[in-house]
Amino acid sequence: MSHNLGRNSFGDPANAGNLMSIEEANTLLNEWVPNEKLRLHMKQVAAVMKAWAIEKENADEQIALKWELAGLLHDADWEKYPDDHCRIIIEELEKRNIDPDVIHCIASHGPGYFGVEPVSNMDKMIYAIDELSGFVHAAALIRPTRYEGLDAKSVLKKLKTPSFAAQVNRDDISDALSRINVTLEELVDFIIEHQKGVQ
């Protein structure tokens, strides 16, 4: 199903640097997303995004918060407004005068669905991390020890099994990886390490 947003420009450049706090973002999540599993997914993506920004992009606190907020809110409207997924959260963040980088990042987390190409490193990484984060979590859940001892090798094996987590689009994963200078193994290991402790 296409959720094409029909535009490529989001937010007002004058709002650069305007960010909500993580507390405010969590309040919005709690209001908009009753589903605990979906909330956990967004918190996991947020944790991985923040860690990537700090460890791989040498981001300062403000930039790391941008990455974290984009991860935390990227699916905020998915449960309540499935037919308008992405459109509603984008409009909400524009109303709140949030930094356009965060809004563009959310808009580009699924280029095939929303028609918005990832431009910045933050855009490209949310696209790659979003798809793989959910897959890694699914791979952990079927193991008696969950994340303990989970490694990239076993996740990649599952990725080659089309029936496992069939809703995860393997083509999207390949497309996302083709846009970044990171191997699949490296990214999977990074995701395992940084989302395993997220509650």
C-alpha cells in the first residue's frame, strides 16, 4: 500500500534546532500508541539511532537528540492512523515547530512507501535500522536466552528464510544497505548490542 506523502519539503528551516525533550516525545507516544510492542520497537530504534549518532557520527548532545527523536517517533501514527501513516506525525511535528531535519528523517524512513528519498546520514540510517531492528528483535524472541548469545550469523541465517518474519521486506533491507557504507553483519551486531537492554 502506498502512503506517498506527495511532497519532499517538511517543516520550516527557521525551526532548525527546535527539539522536544525525550519526556515530551514519550508522552506523545503513550497517548498515540497503546500497543506496547510497537512502543518497544520505536524505543529500540531510538536507542540504536542515538548510539549510532554518538559512536559513528561523533554527534554532540543536540545532534544525538535529533537522531533519537526521529527513531522514537517514526511510527507514532501507525497504530491509530494506519491509512495516514507518517502524514499525521509529520503534521503534528510541523505544528509543534520541530526541527525540519527530524521531520524529513521520519518522512524518509520508508522511501518505497512515502516517496521521500533519504538524503542525510540520519535519513539513510533510520531506513536501514528500522527494518533490521524489528527483524533482530523477532530473531531474539524465538530463542530461550533471547538476546543473550545472539549474533549476526544467526540473524543472517533467519534473513535467508523467507517464511521467518515474512512481513519484513528483504528488498528494503538491501536497498537501505546499498545507501550506506556499512556491512549487514556490522549493522546487525550494532543493533543487537544497543537494543538488547531496551525496555
